[in-house]
Amino acid sequence: MVMPAPADDPEATRPAFRRTAELAARSGLAELSMGMTADFELAVEEGATLIRIGTALFGPRPTRRAGRGGPGDQGGGP
């Protein structure tokens, strides 16, 4: 699964997808998993055969507030 660096403009992810597709082709990989909700169209254009679109299907993840039991929480919340 390839996830390029986050970018405000999805087009900025294209070089990472293109390079990954080139490497996959040279390695003879039949499947290429890359792209998520924000950039899946570009990933498909660049050769993705598997994509992740969880946010498009289920909406954004809820945010965690400090002191509410998130990873590494030491308590101290209200």
C-alpha cells in the first residue's frame, strides 16, 4: 500500500504514484495498492489496481480530544 506525503493539491501525489507504478512494473507485480479517498483518481490513472476509499464511504474519522482515552493518554482530562 503506497501512501504519498499529504498534499493540499492531490496532483502533487502523481510523481510518487508514477514512480511506484514504474517499480511495480519492473518487479512484475500484478497488483498495485495505492491511493486513498483524496487522491484515488490519480492513483488509478497511474496504474493502481487496489484503492482505499474509507473516508468516501464512512466519512471522516472522529477527532480525539486530549485526556479522552486516546493512544498514550495519561488521563488528566475533565
